[in-house]
Amino acid sequence: METKPFQILLAEDRPEDAELVRMALKKHNVRCTLHVIRDGAKAIELINCLDRDPQAPPLDLCLVDMHLPKRGGEDVLKSLRSTEHHAQTPVIVMSGINAPQVEVAAAKDAALVFFQKPLTLDEYLQLGSIVQNLLGNRPGAA
């Protein structure tokens, strides 16, 4: 039986980090459609648009960088949590800044995982394993 790919929103302004996320998902065989949005305002717009469209495929996961142009990751999380259809969507918050207040802000808005952006490729590729574990018990997991 062919399963549909997961729908994953990636809110990340750095193209090189978006590419590392793509590599990590591929390495761990996560079949997905990755919607890459480069600023918080556009991510909120997409979330609201998907929430209003009953025909839109549901988001299975959101990966959100906390430091985005226009609107930050915390605003994106608040917007997601206030939607009718995506309020329970699992979220992995990412940040290149190692600061306790970033992790606290992420937890406050019900992020499931805080992922500190690492310095090495091997460490970054572990994100694929985290995603696989979060989605693994849901239909469509590879």
C-alpha cells in the first residue's frame, strides 16, 4: 500500500540550514513534502491559509527556527496553536543560539522538541532521527 508523504512546514530563513534539514530527512528516509518558508509572517500566512482550506492536506510536523525575519518563531508557534485544525501539530523548535530563554519560550508554546543547531554535519543529521521518531507511529512513516 502506497502511503502519502508527510506534510512538513520548515520555517527557516537560512538556505544552508534548510538544505541541512532536507539532507537529514533524506538520510533517515522520511518521505515528506517539505514546505520551506523563509520568514515568520509568511509561515503564519501559510498556516492560516491551510487551516481555512478543508481540502488542504494537514500538516504532520512543523520545524520552526526561533529567529526569523518579520515575525519570530514564538509568533509562529502561537499562531499555530490558535488554529482549529493544526493546534495539535507536533513542533520541533530550532535555534542556533544556546540560551535557556529560547528553550523556555519554545516549551511555553508546546513545542515537543528543542533542537540546538549543531556545529557538525553528523550532529545536524540527527534531526532526521528525531523527526522519524516523532512521526514513526503515524501513517506514512517510512
